[in-house]
Amino acid sequence: MVSWGECPAMKRVQEMIQKISTTDATVLIQGESGTGKEVVARALHEGSLRAEKPFIRVNCAAITATLLESEFFGHEKGAFTGAVQRREGRFELADTGTLLLDEISEIPPDLQVKLLRVLQEREFERVGGNKTISVDVRVLATTNRNLLQEVRAGRFREDLYYRLNVVPIELPALRERGDDVLKLAEHFVREFAPKHRKKIQPLGREVVMSLKSYGWPGNVRELQNAVERAVILSGDSGELKAEDFVPAGSAGMTDGKGQDSGVATIAEMERVMILRALERCGNNRTHAAEMLGISLRTMRNKINEYRKAGTVVV
């Protein structure tokens, strides 16, 4: 079961999926790595009239340029060295279903021309063949790049961009989704606790503060991995610890003088979380306290402690 979250941007994504899943529209799904682009693509397929038909994915970034054409369109026996038998490509395999072109921006220019023809006419020839093959395929594409910028830089064909961008879906970064990080963390706890035979307690204050203050550069995928790690490392008490979610090195912990401390104590993590919350809220203590789930009195006491220690002036 997918946990989409409650932030306005993700609600718009859900609404878009509901509107277009039953159509055959080509969809371009854009967003940073780890934001859930493939999850959206699968939801579009599963909500479509093609749901019982094949869902085929090809990672354009993981296949060398010389093999990508064969991967897309297949090849005939003897078409090139190593082609010992005829092979169907992903477009044929996806016939009557859905084809997901993952990381579409990585397709080389010469193949972009051939892909454009397939999108326009839904027909192609296998590498080394001369028989035209027609397919009925719905095409979805994802990219973690700004594809329009790639067009302007001359790295991606403009006509292909507009052919792919019939319906655009933009996924927000996790750091832009507010309290969704907590809802997603709780969702993943429910997913991983039974898997690892753990009984997990509700998220504690320090964990909540850590989750909300960390930037999550790897987005939902990073959070998912972090939650599973924390569940695995939890002891018999079932208590999840902040340091098991966000390793000190990646959390950007400092010693108060701007130097990387390498290993962070809970107090150091708490200080960084509070300072980040204050920065995000324009030094509004009330809003920062609400963001972190602590009382305004606690916020004031912490600030006074940091002032006395000379680590913050607010």
C-alpha cells in the first residue's frame, strides 16, 4: 500500500493520477532521485485499463548507448557481434501494456530520433531487420533532470520533449513536504517491524526532531532505508533512536564552531535541529517549537543554554 502523504503538492499528484490513469496519455514524471517517480508510474499503470497487461521498465541510464537501441527495439540474429539469436525489445514486450522509460534524459541523440518516430507512429524495426513492427503501448517517462533545461542546452531534442511532456507530473522533494516525513516514517515502521520481527514503540521526541530537521537529500528512498535501519538496530525495548536514523556524518553535525565533529551526541543533534528549525521559521520561536513538537518554554530554555555556551545568538 502506497503512503502518499498529506502535503498540498502530493495531493495534487494523487488527483492527477486519478484523472489520467484511465487514459493512454504519455506522462513525463519529473523529480529528484528518490522522490517516488516509479511508484507514480506503477500507480498510473495499475489504475489504467491496461492494468492486467505487461508493465515493462527500462533504465536508460544503466544501459550503454550501443546496446540501448537493441534494448528498446530488439534485434535479429547476426545483427551484431554477440547477437546469436533473435531478441524482442522492450517495446514488443510491453505491447498492449505500459512501457516506463526510466531516466529518459540519458538517451543519446541518435536514439532520440528513433524514439520520436516510435512515439509518433507506434512502429519500428528491430536492429538488423527490415520488417516493420506495430505495437500498442502506453509510454511513461521519468527524469531527475530538468528536461526543458536539457533541451535549451542542446542535449535533448525539443520535439521529443514535447512528445513526452503531454501530461507532466512534478514530484516535490521530501524536504518540501512538511509533516509528510513523519507520516511516511510511521508508514515504513509499520512495514518493516513485522518483516524484522520487531515490536516498535511510537516515535520519540528526539526521533521526531531528527526526522523533521534533516534535509533528506535522498528523499523518500533515503527515509525508507533509514527507517529500516533504525528498526533493525532497535533493541528489545523497541525504542527507535535518532542516531540510528541519520548518521552524524550525513546530518551535518558540527561542534558549535563550524567544524565537523564526526560523531554527534544527542545534545548536539538536538541543538542543530533547533537551530535549523529557527532558521526555517525566520527565528520565530513559536513556529519553530511547533515544527519540532516541543513547548515554547522548552525552546526558550534551550536557546538560553546555547547563549550561555556561546554557540548561538538568537
